[in-house]
Amino acid sequence: MMKHSNAALAAALLLAGAISGCSMAPSYQRPAAPVADAFPAGTPPVGAATTAAQGTQAAIDTGWRAFFPDGRLQQLIETALANNRDLRIAALRIEEARGVYRIQRADRLPTLNANLGESRSRTPGFASISGQPQTSGRFDASLAIPAFELDFFGRVKSLSDAALASYLATEEAKQAAQISLVAEVAKAYYTERAFAEQQVLAESTYDARKRTFDLTRQRVEGGASSLLDLRSNEQQMETARASALALARQRAQAANALALLVGQALPAGTASGAPQPTEDAQADAMSALTAGAPSDLLANRPDIRAAEQRLKSANANIGAARAAFFPRITLTTSAGSASRDFSGLFEGGSGTWAFAPQLVLPIFDTGRNLANLDVSHARKNIAVADYEKTIQTAFREVADALAARTYLGEQVAAQRTVQEAQAERLRLLQLRFENGVASSLDVLDAQRELFTAQQALVQARLLRMSSAIDLYRALGGGLK
């Protein structure tokens, strides 16, 4: 008897494995990318030949260590990848999704339990044949498969496929988070450095205006200048001092933002020391990336891959909703032995078995299954729209970065020319003022315009560096 029961159990397992593989999910078709076949070409700046870097390398093949040669920045990125809480949450989301997928995948195979139990009961005298109370006992040992669903219509398989796609989407989301983190740390670092450079310029401007103020005061005391000139010089001097203090505050706040991204206090010396102006050669090298075709983004951008995995998950859930309209067949079976005494539990003739298939056919559910199917179709349509929007957003980010690459190089060059011209104008006016030919108001005006030109040049350099980082991120760089 025991051999026959084991054979029946094995046959049931083989049958379950053979029939669990169908799916009623729609055949997945990737939606067409709702963007142009090529990125828009930038228009050369008016009145100048463009010097925008021509792409020579792919962003996805360029590791962030090679893209960011600054040693302090590399240290910050390494620390951020290890300590940033948003990235840590993304990693934990992967563990959560992996666990959900493993749970769902386990439902596709039978659960085998080993059972060992004892039961005792007492029958009162009026209910027994002998008229005397009787006590009986029983020992049971068995292997059992509890309520295993025979997946004829692929409901369990569809749920497993949906869980797998959700798990893969979280992995892609973590990669997207890492790319964004690398880019944000770099932009925050260069922003802090730009504020530091502007602060130094403001302090040097204050020193220059203070010298002019002191000279004007001497001339007022000698009767060569008026109090109006003195107060105008004082106003410009204090304006420079206020700008230096404001930039010091902005630099400190930028350092705090950088520390938040890094996930811990900044290493000593990271946001201190003399700031170095952004080198144009470095910006040229960082901008030298091959844009490729928009279709390349589908493979290079993890956020697009994550959106597609979410679409696949929604598509698989349609299969589960469709299968709910059909019968659900479950199988409960067991094989073992039973005896009144524990010593005779495994003796001959004590074998037991049970085979209990069950079929549940939905007949009237007040439209529940139909509503679930409608919901699954709606969620798929939402996932399609989300996928298409993600592609369009990626296309725009690359196009914006390419446009910035086309124009910002010339903008930096033009702003540098403005600064040089203002510096020379101030030098000439200071000579004329010292010789009594020009007024202090002329010098003040030149100092103000030079300070504005210097600050604008720093901002233009920062914009160019930020646009290079944006292009690197938008093309899928930053994982290595």
C-alpha cells in the first residue's frame, strides 16, 4: 500500500510540473519610442565659430573616475556611494522585491510537509458498545502536499512573472539612483567651488574699494574731493563687503548640501583652501561625449529600462486577471502510516494515503473578476504612458545638454573677453584718478562693472561644467 501511495504522490508532482507553464498574459510588444530618430542639431552662435567639443567617446563606456579627474571629487563620490541614504534605501528596495519574487515563485512548485502527530480521545460509557468509558489513541506520520494549485491557465505563472519584472525594475531603479547621485555630488562640489571662487573675488573687490575709499578720504581732507565722492566710495565698499558675506553664507550652505549627498561630514580640506577656476580644457574633455541615437537611450538609461520592466509587470498581471475567470484546481494529498502505538507506526499494514483534488469555478462574483481585469488593463496603459514619458524626458535631457554644449563654450569665451576689457578699463581709470584726471565715480563704476563681469564668468564656467555633467548623466554614464 505504501509503495502505491508513493507512486501516486510522485505522479501528482510530475503532473503538476507538466501543466504549470501556460500563460494567458498578452504577448509583450515594446511600444515605439515617441521621439525623433535623431537629436536636434545645435545652431552655431551668431558672429562666432562654434568650438563645441565633438563627441569622441560614449558616456556609458566612461567610468566616473575617468570622467572626473579631481581627486577630492573622486573621494566624495566614493563616500557617497557607500553612505548616501537614498542609495541605501534603493538597495533595500531590491532586497524587498527579491524576497517578494521568491515568495511568488515558490507558489509554482508544491510545498511538501512532514507531519508527525498524536491524538487521544475518550468515549463515555453511554456511547460505547460495552457500556464502559473507553480511551483510545492514535499516532500518525505522513508526507503531505497542502492545497497546491494546478496552474492550468497560468495564473500563478503570471503573478510570478509580474514579481520578477518588479524585482528587475528595482535593480534598474538603483542603477538610475547611482547615476543621479554621482552627477549630483559632482554638481554640488563644483557649485561649492564656484561660490568659494566668487567669495574670493568679492573679498578682493572689497579690499580694492577700501583702498579707493581711503584715498578719497585723504583727498577730501585735502580739499581735492567732495563728501559726495566719499559717501559713494563708502557705499560701493560696503556693497562689496555685503556680497562677500552673502557668498560666504551660500558657500557654507552649498557645503551642507554636499555633505547631505555624501552621507557624512565632509573630509577635512574638501571645502577649504584656495579655489581653482574651472579649466576650460577640463570642460572640453568632459563634454567630449558621443550622443549617439535616441534609440541607444533604451539600452543605456536604467530609468528607461526600469519603466519597461514595470510595463512588463503590468502586462503579466493581465494574464493573472484573465486566468481568474477560469476554474482553479487545487490538490491536497498525503501518504504515511497510522497506528494506535508509536512502536507499530511503521509496521506493515499501517500505511495511509489521501487524495483530495478541488475545483472552484467562479459563477457569480458581482463583477469582481471583470473589474480586476479592467484595473489590470488600466494599469498597463498607465505603465505604457509612463514608459513613453520616461523616453521623452530622457530625449529632452540629452537635447538640452547638447544645446548647452553648443553654446556655453562660446559664452564662456565671450564673458572672459568682457572681463579682460573691464579689467583694462579699470586699470586705465585708476591711473587717471591717481593723477587727478578722472573722478572717483568713474573708478567706482569701473570696479562695479569688473566685479559683475568676474562673477558672470564664474557662473558661465559653472554652467558649462554642469551641462557637461548633465550630458554624461543623460547618456547613461556614471555606473562604473
